Amino acid sequence: MLTSMRIALVAASIAFAQLAAAASGPLASGKITRYDPALDAVIAPDASIEKLAEGFTWAEGPAWIEAGRYLLFTDVPQNIMYRWSAANGAEVFLQPSGYAGPPIAGVREAGANGLFADGPGFLLLADSGTRAVVRLNLETRKRETLVSSYRGKRLNSPNDVIRTRDGTVFFTDPPYGLANLDASPLKEQKVNGVYRIGRNGAAELVDGELSFPNGLALSPDQRTLYVSNSDKTKPIWMAYSLNERAEVSGKRVFADATDLISDSTPGSPDGIKVAASGHLFASAPGGILIMTPEGKRLGRIETGDAIANCAFGDDGRTLYLTSHKILARVRLKVGVSPPAPAAGTGS
């Protein structure tokens, strides 16, 4: 009975995704607000936002898979990972994306959240529902748990994850996956931490002072780790200095979005990506805030709704946007160099 129900749910999700794939075109409510003329070197003045799919509960965690030429993203509350490609639109890639057992009272978001393309054929998952950081084989769908605890106590609900070029993994662990957040009886960690996974494979606390650490990204030289604090009472981005061993040697407030908070600007500091030019594309109140490496605001990409996260894709100069119920994209003049394709990855 349970198996047939799951098959029916998957079939329904695939049918929905096919409908969503057809809902593409210019985003009527989308616009790009320019704060500084220097934005024209980042986004063309006539650039537009294109809607690719819609109908999701809360789209998150996009990651471009170069070998397969597709984008993976999650619908965290629905516990589904989608694949979008130009050929097939949006379709179910993995269900469940996170927690696979019977429902647990008190778990608010059972699915995976942030994703990171971890070399040919693999994906790192900030698995909110399983409360772990997981490495997924894209071909076999086999999962390997990297960490699920800190000092013998379960993690809250990992939100985002990234790996440096030398192999060090950083992740954030707010309580967003738990009902009642910090007041949840399931919460075992006293803090909502920023962590790194040490050479011994254990989680190491980098910072336990942020209220809701969320998205993270690395500077092009990998000597700065950016972390967003998704708290409307303290909507900031932190910058952590990293030494040659990817250990934190200092921290500072990089930028503050308090002045952007209003009833007309949905969203808060969330996902972040950094271009090779050093420009930050950071989820913020009102959309994706574009900032220089010094923290100067150049402009904002707006869909009319909260934008949870973004990712570079295609030739590295397309920015994909997960914005609440939709998936969208916009072309840029800056970006990242896509990784070289590898055979036998993704299916």
C-alpha cells in the first residue's frame, strides 16, 4: 500500500512538473533596479527576467550540473528535488530529496535545502529533513552522510553547504526545518551554527553567534567565506577570513540590509553566489542584491516575491533564481567559468 501510494505521488509530481515546465516566458513582475551606473558592467540595461517554471511551494538550493547541462533545485516543504533542462523543462529528479521515513511531529521541512555540485557526478546536500550534510551520487542516487551531529548532539537542520577547492566543507545549521524553530523540543544544539568539517570528518563550530545563519559562498581566491544571517531583526552578511588551510582567522560584518526591510520588500538575506569578478549576488529584502567585493550596492534583481537563492549556469553567465513558487533566470555580463564536463555523470 505504501509503495503504491509513493508511486502515485511521484507520478502526480511528474505530471505537475510537466505542467510547470510549460509555464515559461517573460516575468511580468520582474525588474532590475539600478542603484549605481556601474551595474551596467554586470547586467545589460535591457536585460529581462525569464520565468522557466512555476507552482512550487518554496523553491531553493539551485546548483548547475555542467556534465548533464541541467539545473537541480529543491522544493523543501514538498521534499522533492527537481531537474530543469532546456530540453525537458522541470521534472522530478529525486523524491524524497531529504528525510525518507514516516512523518515526524515537529519536523517543518522534510526535504533537502541548499545544494552544491561537488565535482563530477556528485552533489552535496544540506539535508534539512534528515538533519545532516549528505553527499549524493547523481547516477546511483546513493547517499553518504558526512556529518549529522556536533559533540554528540544532533544538528538542527542544515541549510546550505559548500566545499573549498582543497576539500574543506562549510555548512550552516539554523532551526528552519523544525516547527517552532528555537523553541522546538527536537532542537539539541544550543546555538545555530556555522560549521566546517575538519580533516577528521567531524563538525567544527566556526561561529555560534548568528541568530539564523543561512546562505554561504566563497570569494574567488577562497580566502573569504560569506555567510548570510536570515533574520529581519538583524539582516546582515558576515565575512570570515580564511587562511591557507581554510581555517577561520577573523570575521567582520560585510553588509547590512536593515534599511531595506519593509512590507513591500519580501525576503531576507538567504542564498549567496559570487562571480569571478568578485561581485556578490545575495538574496535580500526585495530580491537579489548585487554588491561589489567592498560591499557597495549596485542594484537589485526583483521578481516581485522573495528570492531564496541563485546559481550560475549555462556558460557561467546565466543566473538562475529560485523565487518562492517559481524558477527564473537572467543573463549577466559577469559570471563564473563552468567546470569541464565529465563522462558518466547524471541521468
